[in-house]
Amino acid sequence: MPAPKRAKTSTWATKKGLAQMLKGGVIMDVVNPAEAKIAEEAGAVAVMALERVPSDIRRDGGVARMSDPDMIKGIQAAVSIPVMAKARIGHESEARILEALDVDYIDESEVLTPADDRFHINKHDFKVPFVCGCKDLGEALRRINEGAAMMRTKGEAGTGNIVEAVRHIRTVAEEIAALKGQGEKRLRAAAKEMRVPYELVKVTVKAGRLPVVNFVAGGIATPADAALSMWLGADGVFVGSGIFKAKNPAKTAAAIVQATTHWKNAKVLAEVSAGLGEAMKGIEMRTIPEGERLSKRGW
Amino acid sequence: MAKRHSRPIIGVLAVQGDFAEHLHMLESLGVEGREVRLPTDLVGVAGLILPGGESTAMRRLLHRWDLISPIKSLAKRGAPILGTCAGAILLATKIADGDAPVLSLLDVEVRRNAFGRQLESFETSLIMEGLGSEGRSRTIHAVFIRAPEILKVGPSARAVATLDDGRIVAARQGRILGIAFHPEITGETGVHRWLISEATAALG
């Protein structure tokens, strides 16, 4: 039975609130119902339904688009945890389709090929909440200003290399820290430079963090990577290729879930990191030309 | 033996979910909260909060780290336990549609995601029965996120909040309280105050 008649749905509190409930958890990329089941069994808090994981998108090339609605429906039928799906940057129509499919969150994602080189989706116009990627504070606040109810630092998806993820979450934190204690004049100048309202900068600096839940994404491949993300201040982690490109997906998935909970406890981390078999093969950043970096998409 | 504290320490299950919001609420009420991830974290806590989150993930983490029986013994010793949303699911004696119960401390049957997916998450006001000794029923603002519903309340428990359409969204059994919504994100302090006063009383 749906929400009661007089209740208000799709409010900022409900949009932002679902992300709050996902905190301390792991959101896993899955490409079919069987993988979604494995993710749920392992303790994922949500799954991201997509056609190909980022490492395959990187390998295959071509245009990466929204997934087939049938595939998303199949995954929704298979699990009881939230199901997210990706739309191309600026692709309002893909987002409308995903909203009509009743997905729980839309990821306006640089992992897919951008559809608009000028505008991101106006996310305030939608009932369904959005998560977006960022590399720095300005990008995060622009997306939040457009209506994103959750953020994720981008990292470099499909690489199994956490270095970019670390760089992006550090950058956001350092840029907030640099504005701490600054007067109104300085904050107004920063707001102008970042092309966002002063009030948004003010609340962010006051809180000492982004005003919405922020996960780390892009390159997480091991339990230790997840723990490092949490240690750097992430609210949770997205794992893409890192699970189903590992030798033992179910075991790796469960271990990453445990590590995200027990990130402070090195003894537990040692226990859950043992005997997982080979992790996904990673890519050294120097071997990826600037123009092929997914994190450069979006602005 | 529990040491006498002027104010009790309240544990907040921190395996997953919005535990930081609950800790923040406790802090704003001047009470020490403690993150609980392992059984040893429960030593010395006088009350416990099971936060919102994904109940399937929390269930797995509770089993994996053997937290079930220490939480049950905490309840047996009279410590108050509050479960919000996923936390209420963990407390229930019965979960509709096949899932096995987790803690079985609250005599209710719940249904997960009873209102639907995220687009059916909602905000509303509702009347909640007074909880404390001084408590009277009052209207509170509540946020429901992919929320569960309490389908049936068994003989040992009773409903303490319902929606306009009669659906039950909170139930209490002595010092165990399960609610389907999230006072920790709306700044509604009454439920936490009740937990703290019960915990103080339980300390003797």
C-alpha cells in the first residue's frame, strides 16, 4: 500500500534521508539479477543496476547508455534492498524513464557517455532523488545546487586503482577546511568562484562537511581500500568492477562490507582481508591518457 | 556490576545506518553515546539504539559478529532498547514474507518496505502516545523512508502511534520500543528523552 493520502512525498528530507540510511554501507554495481542476489546476500545496502561494469565499458569503448528497463525490473524483482540506476549526464529523458521505473536513486554518472556538454540534469524537477559525482568542492556544490541529494567522489571508475578516489575525497575535505573561519567576504568570493549560492557555501563550511551524504567511488577493489575511504571521511562506498571482476565475488563483497563497518579495527580488517584470492587486475593511472579519464566528464 | 553514573551511557548499534544522527541527538541531550560494532562495546551501556539503515545488511553484520545474544541479555537485564525503521524490523518477533526474525524482543509482526519504494517515502504528522511518566499524547512530525509497517501487535506489546488511515507505525513492550519513522533526522527529541530516562531508571 502506498503512502497515506495527506502525506508529502519526494520532499528534500525523504530524498536526502534515503542516503542517510545507506551510510556505513556498500553499494555494489550489478549487471543481472543473479549478481544482485549475491550483493544482497553479502550485505550490500543497495545495488546499482547497469549493463556493463565500468572496467568493461573502458575496455569495450563505444557509447555507454542507460540500461534496458527489463534488466532493471529484473533486478528490482530479485532483491529487497534499494535499486539505483545510471543516466547519462544531462540526459533528462533517460532520467524520466528511470523515474517511471520507480528506481530508488538515479546516478547521473560520468561512467556513461555524457549527453549534454553544457547542462547537467535539473534534478529539482524530479520526484526521485539523484546522486552525482564530484572531484572537488565546487563541483559537489554545483550538483547539490541543481538538486543532487547525495554525492560520491568520482575516483577513476573501472581501474581498481584507488589513487584518484583518495585525491578527490581529500580535495573536497581540504577545500572545506581552507574556508573554515573565513569571513563573509571571503566566502562570497569563494561562492562566486565556484558558481554556487553563498548560503550553500556557508552551511557547508559551518558543518565542516558536504551538506548531503558523500560516498567514495571509483577504484575500490579490496577491503583495505574500503577502510581507507572511510578513514578519509567517506560516509560509505560504491564498489563497481571491484567485486564481480574479483576471483571470488561473493567472498570479496562480504569482506568489503565487513571492512566498511570495522574500518577502525585493524584486527578485524586483517581477518576479513585474508584468503580472498586475486582482486581485480588494476590499471596504473599513467597508462590512461587524460582524454580517456571518466572523471574528467562533468564540470 | 554496573557502576553508578549520574547519566547512563547509551549504545548505538554502528554496524551500518544513520547511527551518527542518533549519536548527535544523544550529544545534544547531554548524554554519552557509544558506537557498538562488537559485543565488547556493549559492556557498561545502560540502553541501546538500533538505528535506521538496511535491515538485511544489519542482520548479517549482527550474526557475523555474534551481537544477537549479548543484545538479548541486555534487554533481559531491563535495559531500554529503541529501534527506528530497520531497527524496529530487527526487534520484531515476526517479519512478513519469509525472513526469519532477528532479535525477537518486540511482540509485533512487521512488513519491510510496506509503503513501496523510495517514491513512496513520505513526511507527515501523527499522534504518538506519551511514553514517559509525565507523557501525554502529542502530535509529532515524522519522516518515513522505505519504511516498514507494523501489521500486527501481539498480546505482550501495544501500538503507540498510528497513521491517519489506521496503519500502526510504533509499538512498545515495556522498555522495548520500535518505530517505523526517524525522529533522529527531524530533531524530534521525545523518544530519545524517554530512552535516557528509562536507562537512568534501569541503572537504579
